[in-house]
Amino acid sequence: MPRPLLLWSEELLEYNFGAGHPMAPLRLSLTHRLLGDLGVLDAFDVQPVEAAADDALLRVHEEDYLAAVRAAGQGRPDPARGLGEQDNPIFAHIHEAGARVVGATLAAATSVWEGRASRALSLAGGMHHAMPSRASGFCVYNDLAVAIAAVLAAGAERVAYVDLDAHHGDGVERVFWDDDRVLTISVHQHPGTLFPGTGYAQDVGGPGARGTAVNVALPPQTGDGAWLRVIDAVVAPLVEEFRPQLLITQHGCDAHRLDPLAELTVSVDAQREAAILMAALADEHAAGRWVATGGGGYEVVSVVPRVWTHLAAVVAGRPLAPATPVPESWRRGIAALSDVDAPLTMSDDAAGTFRPWSAGYNPDDPVDRAVMATRGAVFPWHGLDPLHF
């Protein structure tokens, strides 16, 4: 049986918007180091990353946009295309760096689809905001959409995409808005309170694909039990009904209470549990075919490395116990880098549990109301009863 696959090259750290930008490549290097110190890397086949070719990018992005990104790498900003804005500063070789991130997720998806890997992880991937002709929200190219498009071109008939980032997965949804072969599910902070300001329950897909765009808009301060309950109430039944041939998930960890850019309060422990739930959905409904990516997440010491190390361990089929000590070797590395105290364990000492949706609906709970809004908007398109518990 093929082993799980990790796409990794040090060159991925060259996707770098500069000092002070939230999308710091240190997120990735600290995660990779923690994977090594905990022995998680040993469970993977680690494959180096090559930049995606233009023909792959052009399945999603416009040719003029590729030219604009290349020009931005030579010092010519294009604010109309999001290149040179505050969120997306330009830097040398921005095209090559962005294409390499796409190459990682593309290789992950094609390897799993073709049976060369049982599961795959693209830590640097998850650039879900990039649009066909515009950079957005720290995302230059949309690796997720390119990977999905490639698998569809290879013959896939049903691909499910689940986005657990605190921000709406707007770019992926936009690309497949009217494509009934792709189910996009985004669980995010309410668009009235957070960038990009899209992703309402009533946004359900184009005229040829009603019900294949799914959005759960959560109130700020949503925490562990409610967040996991959304996965149980919305994600699980839709993936089960859709029966995807491939599951792709985005694990931006900016839903954590320490994240500086969002206002959810989801622990490391609950995000570990979400990864386990995604693995189970892939095993039960997608013949085990699962590709996971990173995404957002801007607390780079306490949150991102631990959440993504848990994710990697789940992808590898070797989940880490929450109470696992953080290796002293990794903690010393943090002390050498900054005056921030490194966490002692791989847990926030949270339960990571939830009340299943089958236990009933509470109309006084704002998260339950958000769930019911989404179920009411989407479930009938799939022949599901939104009131069924």
C-alpha cells in the first residue's frame, strides 16, 4: 500500500511578502522543524516540490494575470489586480514562488488521484482567496482550485472541498460556482465581521450547480463545541450524500483564540479533532482519498506549528496524543529566535468535544441558528431534510 505523501522543499519559504507581513514563512519552517523533532516526518514519503507549469495555472487563472504576476516580480505593481496592495506586496520572483506553492498541492492531488499516495499533505498550500485574474488576501495563485481542476481534467466526476479557515474560501467557491462536479463547503467567521465579506448561507452556487456551494457563517467568539458541531451538522451529511471520489481540505488555523486577524476561539485540540473527522470522512465516503493543506494562521509559535503538526500526524495515520510534550529541542529553537515562551505540550488543555447534532437543535443558540440557515438553504438541493436530526 502506498505511503502518505508530504510535499516539501525549503524553496517554499521563498513565498515571502517581507518583514512584518502576517504570512510569515517562519510558520512553515517552525512546523517542519516540529514535525522532525516529534518523528512525524518518518511516517511520510517526502517529495520535493516543483513549480506548476503555465498550462496547469491556466486551468484557473487568466493568461494576462500570469503576465502581470511575472511583471510584478520585476518591480512593476498592478494594484488593479491586487499586486502591490497592502495585503499582497510584490517581491522578486513572486510568480515562481506562487507557482511552487501550486506545484505542491497539484502534486499532492494528482498523486492521490492516481493511486501513488494514500493521502497527501501540502503544508504551504491553502491559498483560497486568489481569483482567476486577481491576487487577494495574501494569495497570488489558487493552488486548491488548480489542483481540483487538474483532477477533474483527469476524469474525476465528484470532488468535495472543505475549508475550515476562519476566512471564507471565496476563491475556490468562485471558480467552481457553477460546476456541479465540485462541492465547496466553507466554515468561517461571519462575513459581516471579517474579510473577505462573502460567504452567506444563501450563497448556494450557480444555476447549474445549486446546493454545491455551502457556507456556514459563524458569530465571533464561536468556540470548540459549537465549531465541531457545525462539522457534524453540515459537513458530514453533505460529504456522505455527495460521495466524492476525492476529499480536499483546507486547515487554516486562524480560528484559534490567539490569532491576531480573526475572532473565533477554537483550540488546538478542537482543530486536531477536526482533522480526525476529515480523515474519517475520506475513509468512509471517498475511498480514503484525502489531500490536506495549510492555509491561514498567524500566531506562528504557539498555534500554527502545533495545529499543523497534529494535522500531519493524522494524515500519516499516527495521531499524536494531545498531551504529547513539545520536544525540548524545538523549545530551545524558539528561545533562540524570540522572547516568546514556547508551549510545553501539544494541547491547549481543552476537551475538543461537542454535542452531536442528533441531540437536537437549540433555537436560542446563535451557532445552531447559523447551522439551520445553511441546512435550510442547501440540504433540499441534495434531497436531505434540513430538520432531520
